[in-house]
Amino acid sequence: MKIKHLLLGASLLGAPACGGEDNPGPLGNIDSLVVLQRPARNDMGDIFQYTSYIPKAPSGATARLVKLTPPTADGKQETLFPSAELLAGPDAAMFQDTDISSYDISFDANEIVISARPAMTSHYGLYVLTLSTGQVDAIPTDPGRDYVNPIWMPGNKIMFTTNSPVEELDAAGGAITPRQHVDEYERGTTLQVGVINRDGTAETLGARNLSHRTFPSLASDGRIIFTQWDHLGPENAGHLMFLDADLTNMREAFGKEGTGASNSTIKAQEIAPGRFVAIATARNRTI
């Protein structure tokens, strides 16, 4: 069955304004939902930190992606990742007690890209689940860095955010890898945007910011909307920014110069051309 990535706000916009027996509700044309379940995070409460990891909750629960078909209270639940078949196969040890940071469903609903940290590794990497076969492919990335917030891009590409820094050249033309910034307050290693092909080739990193760039989302005009945590003098807030798909031409979207509804605005999603919904937060736990 085809899985559709549900954005609830978009479905609500398409529903009739008045009630009636012919109103299927916001989930009426949705076959299935994919839901991420995670144990409580071991973090400081700051929504920009991303390395929290609990291999197994006291209850024994671990992170998993679950498909609910149909998307109702009595729908059938199926664990997509890590599936029972995966945990019984040759890669079982690798995917035991895996944490899942985030995921995105491909445009044709045939694949899911997942940011996950298996218990045998020390960082979050990128994995692609093929829904028709259950096969999981690891996208080759730097094993010493974290890759989170993946989204599908046109051309079979994946955008992500990472704490892998851009290599620079010294005076002799040799490559040097600078240390990534740490944010001003919680001292977390900051994130920058990047793009990679589905097969792991042509990884390209965008320019660095003094603090985190995170939570990217694809807009209908081909641009990326994401959150940038700014520290500029007294400024200490997360604002929405636009970026072209080639990681250039950055522009303000919402929230700078005191125009935001809260300290930070995160996880923006387009619900109609030019209209977005997002989460307003005080940055420390509250929403």
C-alpha cells in the first residue's frame, strides 16, 4: 500500500468547512501514517541540541518507525524500522537499541531516509529504507560526525544538517579541517546544511554559521526553509531563513528584528504556496 507523508495542516485546509456525513475528515484520503516513537531524551531541554541518545529506556522501549493503516485508533501497526526481519537477520547486532532522530518519506513514497544512531556506533548517520523490500542501505558519510534532519530533494538528493565542518585550504594549498563552532550557551557543536546524492556521492556542505542551522523543509518554489540560531550582540533567538537548493542565496523568511511570535521558530512546513506553519518556542523545552 502506498504510504503518504501526512502534513495535517494541509489536510485540514482541504476539508469542507461544515460537517456532514460526506466529510471524510482530515485523514479521509490518507492510506497510512508513519509515526516516529522515541524514548524520553537524555538532554538539557534546549531544542537545538541533537545528540541526546538513550539506547534503551528503563521500560525497555527503543526508537522505531511505525506505519499505522488505516490512520485510526484501531488501525494496524507495523514496525518499519528496525523491523523484526532486520533484527533477525545478519545485521541484527548493528541495529539493536537504535535511536532515530528524524526521517522523511520520498516523493514517490517508496523510500524513507532516516537519521539513526545504532548502539554499535557513536554518531547519527543516514540510512535509506526501501519499503517494498525492507532493505536498509547506509549512506556513506563521515562516521565521526553526526548527520541529522534529512529531507528528500529533487534529483534523488538528500539534504541534511551536520556537525562536519567545511575543509579549508592552507597557504600551501593543502586541505585542513577546522573545528566546528560550538554554540554560545549550551556549548553544543553547531550544525550546518549539506546535500548528498542518494548513493552517497557528491557530498556538499554549505557555509558555516556561528550557531546551529537546522530543521530544513522543502518549499514549493524549490527553496529550503530552515531555522538559524542567531547570536548577534544581545540577539539569542532562532529565526526562519530561506536557502536555494544549491546552498546559496540565503534570505530572511520570518522572525528577525523582533518580528517573531516567540524567541525561536522551528520546524516550518509549507501548507499552501507561500503559507507556512511552524512551532513557536522559548527554546528551552516550552512550546
